[in-house]
Amino acid sequence: MSIPVIDPFGVATDPAMPSLALALDAEEAQRQFGRRLPRLAGERGVVHLRAIRVTRYKPGRRCVIEYEVDVERPDAALETVVLIGKVRVRRYGKSGYRLLEAFWKAGFQSDSPDGISVPEPAGTVPAFRMWLQRKVPGRPATDLLAAPAGVALARKIAEAACKVHRAGIAAPQRHTMADELNILKARLPAVAPAGSLWGRRIARLLDAADRLGRATPEPTTCGIHRDFYSDQVIVDGERLFLLDFDLYCEGDPALDIGNFLGHVTEQSLRTLGGAGALADLERAMEERFVEQAGVAHAAVRAYATLTLVRHVYLSTLFPERRPFTQSLIELCEARLGVTRQVGFAGSKPASFTKASPPDWSVGNVRRRPRIALYSHDTQGLGHIRRNLLVARALCARGESPVILLLSGVREAAAFSMPPGVDCVTLPSLGKGVDGRYFPRSLDVPMADLIKVRSSGIAAVLRSFDADVLVVDKVPQGIFDELLPSLEMLRARGRARVVLGLREILDDAEAVRREWDKGEYTSVIRAYYDRIWLYGDRNVYDAVREYGFPEDIARRVRFTGYLNPLDVADPEWETDRWLFDALLPKGCARPINLCLVGGGRDGLALAEAFLRATKPGTGVVVTGPLMPAESRDSLRLLAAQHPRTHVLEFVTNPCPLLERADRVVAMGGYNTICEVLAYRKPALVVPRSEPRTEQLIRAARFAALGLVDMLHPSDLTSQAISAWLMGNAERPTAAEEVMDFSGVRRLPGLLQEVLTGAQVRAGRRPLYSVERPRRERTSDKGLREPLA
């Protein structure tokens, strides 16, 4: 029978750990296990290897391999066991095995009366430079701390830390506060260049951390875990298993619980909507530990704060955590009492109070708010993708609203919807290169198509009984199709209406002409309560550029740019596997990615990219709106150029962006935000017709050092080649130069619409809640009322 070997990382070729190739040889592993595991099988037992899986790998440093085996003993039934083998550079495995065995014998067996254990050590394999332990059942504490029983679990974890400290097991090395501070001094400067905005703030954090470290009293030391956080604790019913003693040393016992608490705070900030979301749990853990260990509260809190400072650096190493770097800096500044400069409009340090969901009550009846998001969607997929991101943002905090999307493109149905969100697609409109509209599929006059769309929108909003309608870009809808619905909502007198605008619509003169011709200002005065501008006024101030009247300007809220990594995508892991399958096997690095949005006008850029000389692999995503004949021509062109590939419609390009080394793209709002979120070197070739929106955006972002720009009139394959073959430097982090917090700000803006003061006369709050006066930071750093 062949034994499957699953190695998604290709660890067998790591020159720093040459024994890995042998460890993945099934025949050799079977031979070694037969001689090296008497503890598992007994003297007369037999171990049969069933499968090998590499589960964790850090190149040049360490590797974790799981071996699934059948254990056959003369006096017992056949047992299937999973063994975890650990290999680390410059270690032979015996020290790790001996340390785990010492804990096992010191009262941490799997049946210990207090319910606190370690995995059973199974043996060593010198030929693999590996030691083995039995895999334990259960779930990481990370998954359970936010559950109702989280406070009780936190107290038991504190007791487990105390048991480690009292075990009296000798430690080979000592770790001091000076060592902890030196780690910060070595890592934090990599977050931002010295002298930059973040660089100056990092320098102040390091100075304050140094003062905090020096003020922490000298401890009575003992053996400590030193890498203690929730992933290192497995919960199996009432039993805890403590993992990974690789950093075990002599040190301050307060470090272990401080480190654990710092990780909990960071996890709360990143996944639960606020740094104080688990404050009750943190307080219970600290009190239980101090009660049992006799250490000072101040020492625990000092190490918790230093752990958060370290997380500022760690957040920059993972794309999904980078959006929280700014909030972590602000949190650490607040903890350390560091005075900082006023940031972007609306920016404020993360709260330390326990997060609570907004109250959506109406009288004595409780109903989740119903939000409708309308987009006419005639060109590309930008509007539906932005509305989906807005929907995920509004669902991310507290008790989620119920959201219904109304979209003008049938491809909207292909996108994954978060729980509580669904979509209604309208008969589609098309738009020619001359800017004229036409029925995309239905063979009917335009007037009939608009009548069908308009009546459908009104019927949906009436039946859905929307509390809030968010309209994308065109206040009265395309060809005034939304006016009957707006009139119906006003007559009902309950629903609030918000206009959502990307930060740049077109050049200022063209926008003013369009708004005057369409009487947009009158429509906004009659029907709209708020305008959400998805941008930063310091990058582009649409209120000033487009000459909004004062009463319209009062309704505007600049949200900040929308970072797609600020909110979880329910299909993220599925998409990652899908794109791993789509990308050609054995793709040579670097991976050069070309994105053309919906693709209707992206043929010229895609052709230039495919013809360009490029290192590594080239991948073009055509978009669903690119004509079939254009896609066919691109596939033929790709066949003539080695290592170039064409993908068609993908609903979520983020997994591709995560893997890409360089990006060539058009200048659509969503594409630019996604590129900035992943901080990829990017060359933007914007569209200039029929609107100059992309051209303006690309120029502004290039001036900020976030992207490189190539004017569409200069587009050639030679120009693309020159950029791809040049030195690609990692661009400035977007958060350093602009407000990139829009996704996190949207839930608060929705609550303002539902519960805050209304602009139009005679409108009472839809959901009446006692709320403190809210303020925002203006562009000049002064405090002014939000509404």
C-alpha cells in the first residue's frame, strides 16, 4: 500500500534542514518508527505508518510534520494515533523531548487531577533531527475565549501558567526585561523609515517602552513559557493542554500572563471590533494570576503593553493584519501616555471600554435594521464590488443589519454574499464607448427597459420595508428610475436615504455640468439625509472641487478609503484554494499580475502586458465584461509568449494580489484600494475616457508615493517591459499618508443615520437611543460637531 506524503511547502529542498528530505521518505520513516517508538507501542508492539503531512513550516528555521500511524499491541485493540514531529535548525530534538518529558513527570500527564496537561512525549528520531509528541484532542483557546464561558476559561489558563511556574524545571537560559526591550528596539524601526510620520511615532513609543521597562520592579524569577498565548492552549472539555515550550527559560512570571493578555487585546481589536471587547475576561485572568502567583498588577500590565508594542511590528508581516497597524500604534500611544500629533479626520485611539452592540429597538419591538444598497452598474463591476464591501463592513459589528443589494449587472449573483445579505439583479444596461446606454440583453426599447427596472426597484423596496437606502453615485438613479421609489419612501416618512460616492467622480467642471443638468442638488435636498464620500478629503476634497452648496456640504461624511482587509470575507479560504488551482503549477517568481477591472475597455492594457518582456510569470485577469472576441485574441496572444496566462472572471482578486509580486492595473477605485491594502509595487495605467476619474486618482496616488503611473497615451509593451524589469521597491504604507479606515468607520456612520440628528426638518430619529455628543477632528485638528 502506498503511503501518501502531503508537502504543500516543498520543505524537502530546504538546505538549512537537510534531514527533512529523509523525514518525508515513507519507507525510511516506517523503518525509524519501528526502532524508535517503544514508549508508544511497547516492546512487542508494531507501528504502521499510514500518512505524512507537513502542517507548518518557516523556511530555514523550523518545520512541523504530522505522522498518522496505527499502533498494534498484543494486549490491546488497534489504535490510530497522530504524532507531531518537530524539526528546528541547529537542534537535534533531544532537548525538546527531555523538556516535555520533565513536564510530563512533574504532574502534567494527560489524566492529571487538576485538568492541566502537556502532550505525551513519544520519542526522538536522531536521523531526522526530530522529536515526537502525541497530538492532543480539542480546540485552540483562541476559538473559545470570546464565548460565554470565556471568563471561566481565562481563570483556568491563569492557573495553568502558575502551575508551569511552580513546576521547578530547570531552564537553560535566562530572559530579562532588557532582553524584551532589545527585541523591540531591533524590530520596531522596520515598521517605517526614521523621520516619517510613523517613524517619529515609533521612536516615541520605543522611548516610552524603555521608561516603562526600567520602572518595572526586579522580579523573583522562575521557569516561564515565554511564548504563552491562546494558540498555545488546547481546550478539550475541562482539560487544558499546554503546547510549544521551545522558548522555555528563566524569567519574570508576569511575562507569561502579560504576553497572553497582550495577544487577547490585539485579537479583540482585529476581530471583535475594539481593543476592549474582552476587557472583563482580561481583568479576570489578571486577577486570578496575581492572586495565585503573588506578583504585582503593574508588572503584568507592563508586559501586556510591551506585547502590544511588539504587535505593531508583527502586524506589518501579514497582509490581513496591516490595516490594524495604525490602530495598534494609537492603542500603544494611549497605554504609554505618548502625546501624538492629530491624525486624519475622524481618527481616534481605540477604546478601552467593553464593546457593546448598538440598540436597534423601536418602542417595545426589536427589529434588526433593514438596509438596501442600490447601484445601477452599467460599466464594470466597481459599484457592486464596493457595495458588497460596504455590506460586509455594516455586518461586522454587534447585531448585524439585514441587507439587500439591488444591482444592475447579472454577474452580481456570482459574488459570495455574507450571512444576512442577499441580492436582486435588475435587467442590465450596457454602455458604449461613446457613453450612450442600451439594453444589454433584452430586445426592447430603452423606455420599456427603464420602466421595468423602476417598477421592480419600487416593488422590492416596498416589500423589503427598508429602514435605510444607500444609493450609489446617481441620486435619482439612471434615467430617473429611482425617483418613484424615493417619493414612496418619503411618503412613508420612516426610511433614511444616504448617497454613497467614490472620492473622485470626474474632473470638476464635468461634474458641475452633470449635477446642474441632472438637478442632483435639488434631488439631494428633497430626499437625502447623508452623503458618504468613500475617501480622504486631504487626498481629494470633493466638497471643494465640485462646489457643493453649504447645506449639501453639511450632509457629507468623509469615510476614509475602504480597505478590503479590514473586514473578513466569508469565502476567503475557499478563494485561496480556488486561485491556487487556477494559477499554473510551478509558476516562476516573480508573479506579475495584470488587472483590467470589468474588462470592457481593458484590451489595450492586457495586450501590452502580454507582449511585454517580464521576469517570472505573467497572469492577466480579463474581467467578465470583456467581449468574447477580445478574450479569444488574448488567449491566442498568451500562447505565443512563454510563461503568460489568461484568467477570465474572478469575483475576488485579493488572493491573487496576495501572491503577486508586481501589479499592472487600471485605476478603478476598488483595484487601487486592494493594491494598497496588500502594499504591492503597482503600475497604474488609468482610463481617460469617457471620464478622467481614474486619471486624477492615479496622479494623486502617484504623488503620494503609493503607486507608479503610466499615462494611457504612453501605453506600449516597451513601457510595461521597462517597469517590470526595473527594481520594484515596496511602496509607502497607505495608512501613513492617508485615511484608510473607511470600512471600520461605516458601522458608526450607519448608527448615526439611524439614531442621530437629521438634516431635513421634521425628521425624528428612526431608532431612538441615548447617545453622547460625537465630535470629529477637522482637517486643521480642531474639534467640531459631527452633525
